[in-house]
Amino acid sequence: MGFVREHLGLTLDNCEKIPDMTRVAIYRYARIQEQIVRNDCVGALLFSPMNVRYATETLYAPITNMHSPTRSVFVPNSGSAILYDLATPGLDSLPDFIGELRDAPVTAYFIAGDSYKDQSRRWAKEIADLVRSHGDGCRRIAIDISEPEFIVTLHSEGLEIVNAERIVERAAAIKSDDELLCIVTSISVAERGLTKIREHLQAGITEQALWAHLPYENAIHGGGWFEYAILASGERTNPWGRECSGKTIKAGELVSVDTGMIGPFGYGADISRTFHCKPTAPSPEQKRLYQTAIENLSFNIELIRAGMSFREFAKKSWNVPQEFWVRRYNSVAHGVGMGNEWPHIPFAMDWENEDKREGIFEENMVMAIESCIGREDGSECVKLEEMVIVTKGKCQLLSTFPFEEDLLT
């Protein structure tokens, strides 16, 4: 992370440099309009709170809006956006590229009740009018998530619907320097949480109580939500992926955590570390698993380059030994931004002949490099994960949390 932090004027223990969020918003809006044009759409109607934030830098009750959206945005292929909102707070100031604020005709059943069909028809006519006014004959619009009735009524208005996720994901893949600063800030907060987890790890503490140090650090630094609450110990690390429980951690067990958090400024920190609960010494098998995971991680970090195709990276990536194949992670690497993002790169053996995941690494993509090492008949797994930024030459580490000396020696 040295290169990146120096480039951004940031030190490891001092993240007081504030990103210019106005500049971030302008950059992202231009990126999304570029993708709308590239995909031959009149515009994009976005409901997902992450996508709305990407396009507008506005956020309100994101978890609620994932299942009962009350805020959405229409981004045209050129010109100003229209933000739809149901009189929620937090709209004192809006970016200049939002030209109009309209009341949202909410179609979610929780709010609309049995009037949801009428609301859908009314709103579909309004959106169809917008498409006609911006489309110059084109009737193609991108949408991410919506009530089924709304989609049906848009079709009845003669609109062609395409998936907006591709548009947003491709736009979000290339980060600006301000976005990198947001990500580094989130990583620094996550690493504070990992430090607290390491300091408080002792026999007798529960997984839930230990994990709580991570959301606490995120909350006091203005962070957001968590994609999951994964911290597991001992036999609960194998297979990997269990969320934390009330299990009491025992001396001698491995404890693994995946941060999976949305930190300050809305950007993710996706780092994994594995610790050993003292005072007993790690077993030879625990050390072997850990050191193998380090080898896996280091090899793939050294491999990745701007200009390399995703398929080539998968083919050339570290060869997982047969004994660890069943318990491997579900990808070699994936993108990170305002959460886990495209691309998701599976192992070479998991690619299909007609796989549509083709693409190349580009400069300023942020990637999470994954490693999960454990035997199917073993008692524990080691989970490690680093975040990197793709550059012309060797990629640069964004995460810097140290590895465990007692597991390396």
C-alpha cells in the first residue's frame, strides 16, 4: 500500500485526508452515462440503494430500500438526472447533475398495498414519456431491480427492458483517485477492527463478541453496513463461510474473519485474516495450512497485471493441490468498490466453453485476491484475502494488515 498511500497523500495510521465527494459524484455520473450510451439505452432507472448512491451520491436507509425502495433515479444518456424520492430526509443539497426531484410513486407492496398495480401503471406511463423525450425513437431502457408488475407495465408501454447491473458494474470497475482514497479509508478502519479482534482473542470469548469489535470500529468512524458477519473458529472454519455464532472459542483453535464491510464514504473493505488462539502453540498442520494459504495468495498477487485477460489469469493462477480442491474458495479473485463487484473470476476448471465472463484487467481496477486452504476431511480451514489495485506493472497492495508470526515460523 505504500505506493498508493503516498500517491494519495495518506499514511497508514492517519486517514484524515477527506475525499472530494463532489468530484467523486461527477466522475461516477459521467462513467454511468458513458455506459448507458455504450449499451444503446435511452437511460437507466435505478432502484438498488448502492446503484442510486453510485449515480447520485445520495443515501437513505439502504437496507430498507433493498426490499421496499422509496428512492430511485432516472439517468438519461445525456443531460441531468431525475431523482425520485418519497419525502425522506437527507436531501438538503443535491449534485448539480440532478436536474429535478420528483415524488416517487412507490410500487413496493409494504407501502402501496393493493394499489401497487395502479401505482405501477401510472409510473410506467411517466417513464415511457421520459424515454420518448430522450430517445429520438429508441425505446430501450435499463433497470436493475423492480416489482414484477412495474416491469410488465413498462413492456405494455412499448419499452425494451435490459439489465442495468451490467451498466453500473462496468462503470464502477475503474476507480478514480478519489475513489481509491475512499477505499483506503475503509481498509484502514477495517484494519483497526482486525487489530481489536486480535487483541481481544482469548479462550472463552464467543465468536459474536469477538466480531463485534469490527462493526464498532466501523460505526464510530462513520461506516455503513456489512455484507455478512463471517467470523468462525475451530471446526466451524471448515467448510468456510459460516457467519459468527454464540460458540465459545477454545485455546489452540484457528479463528478466521472476513471483514466484508462498507466503510466510510460508501466503499468496501474486503479483507480476510486467520488468527490462532493462545496460549497453546499452533500445531504443525495449522502452520502448514496457513503457509500454504500465504503461498497461494502471494503467487496470484504477483501474477495479476493490467492487460491480462481474466481467463488467462485463471489459467495461470496458483495450482490448488488436490487435497485442498474441494474446500477452495468460490473464486480466484473478484472486484471491490461499493461492495463486492464485477469481475468475479472463477477457477479455470470452473469456466464453461461458452463462458461470457471474458474481459481484461484495466488500470485502477480494485481486486480482492482470495485464498481458502483446508482439507475436506480436515478440522479447520485457513482463509486469507488481500485487496490490490491493478497497475501497469506489478499490482499494488491496498491492505497491509500483518500476517501471524506464530503461524509462519
